[in-house]
Amino acid sequence: MSQAEAVGPARAGRSCNPLWTFGILRSELTTTLRRWRTLALLGVLAAVPVLIGIAVRIETSDGSPAGPGEGGGPAFLSQVTNNGLFLVFAALSVTLPVFLPMAVGVVAGDSIAGEAGAGTLRYLLVAPAGRTRLLIAKYASTLVFCLVATVVVAASALAVGALLFPVGEVTTISGTQIGFGEGLLRAGLIAVAVAASLIGFAALGLFISTLTGSGIAAMATTVGVLITVQILDSIPQLSGMHPYLFPHYWLSFADLLRDPVYWDDVVKNLGLQGLYAAVFGSAAWARFTAKDITA
């Protein structure tokens, strides 16, 4: 048997080995989370709750309510002074529409196009990973970033809220009281729901990344699509299409603070994100597997 004939089966065996697939994912996660750009994005996200907490602390130092009036400002902001745990909910409601998806758009948009622009994509495909497994690993690492970014915001807000404000029983949107421990569980559930709200947009960014060989162009296009869709979702005359836009139900996580929990919009959001993930994930696969890789 020739050396080429021996290497072929060996590569085929490695490509079918689940441990080899896990190694690809681990490599992608390590690369993504160790990039200076990724760390800078996480640093900015962690700073948002700090700025909100300090601003509320300064504004309410004379006893005045948070925001322009009672209940004014972002969601949950007026309750922060009574319970620091509400800073978690306020920070997520501030970062979800813009900061979190923009960070995800940068990571997703750069996932394939960045490798092509750097000239490393062809060398990645030389390994017996296969295009499909590489694409899945790229998407999975982006989803992990969604969760990590959300947890960073929530953890930063929880720490700042506990340092600057009192913590204790939580008053739900329904007006009932729940214990601090259950409030923490609700906060964790909300963080997971927020991270899950980004899976559709992550798939969209991955698809855009397969269309170009420039990481900057892919990131800019992904963020541009985000801004455009956000504008469309805010125009009342286009209300008929709003339920089909990926950010429409993003803030439905607030229903997880009701007693009992109101699941309707949360389920709609998860279903819509799953639909976007299926459509644009399939489109990314079709494009990437048929793409002529020259760099």
C-alpha cells in the first residue's frame, strides 16, 4: 500500500471521530475567546452595567428617583435603588437591543470571512475537518460567545448592584414578592433567554460571512443589517411585518419576572430565533460547501 493510500483512510477515520470534531470546536473556542478584539468587546459589555450603576447612584444620592421620572428611563431602572438585583435586568434591557448583538455581529461576521481575508481558511480545510464540521464549529463557538457575553453583562451588573444598592426580596412585575434566592434564579433564566435571543442573528452573521472574503466587510454588513432591522421594527406603519423580524421579541424576557411567568412571547421569541437559525444556517451551509476557496 502506498503512503497516499495509507494516509487517505487515516484522514477519513479522523474526520469521523467525534473526538476530532470536539477538537475542532475546542480550537475555535480558544481562538475566539483569546482574541484581543473579543476581550475588548467583553470589557466594553462589562463596563456598561458599571456606568449605569454609578450614574443611578449619583443621580439618586439626593433622594430623587432614577431616570427622568418615576418609571422613566430604560426598563427596570427605577427599581435599581430599591434592589440592586434589578441592575441585572436593567443592564440586559440596555445592552440587548444594541451592544450585545453588535458584539455578536462582529464575532459572527468575522468567523469565515476573517479566515479568508487572513489567508488561513484554505489551510483549515486541508485538515480532515470538512467544510460542514468547520462551519458547525464556527457557529457553535459564536453561540458560546453569545452566552459568555450575556453572562459577563449579568455578572458585572450583579456585582455592581450588590456593592452600590441594597439587595433583598424582589418585587415582580405582577406586584408579588419573591425571595432573593428565587430572584437570582430568575436572573439566571433571563440571562439564558437573552443569550438564546441571539442565535438567529448569529446564524445571519455567519451566512453573511460566507458571502465575502473580507472580515471588515462582513462585520460592517452584519451590523448594518442589525441597525436596518431595528429601524424597521420601530416604524408603526410596518407593524404587520414586526412579528417576523428577529429583534421583535427580544425584550420578552421581562415576562420571566411575572408571577406566574408569562411564557407566550418568550416561546414566540425562541421559535422565531430557531427559524432564523434554520434558514440562515442552511443558507450558510449551502454557500460555504459550494464556495471556491482560494485563500
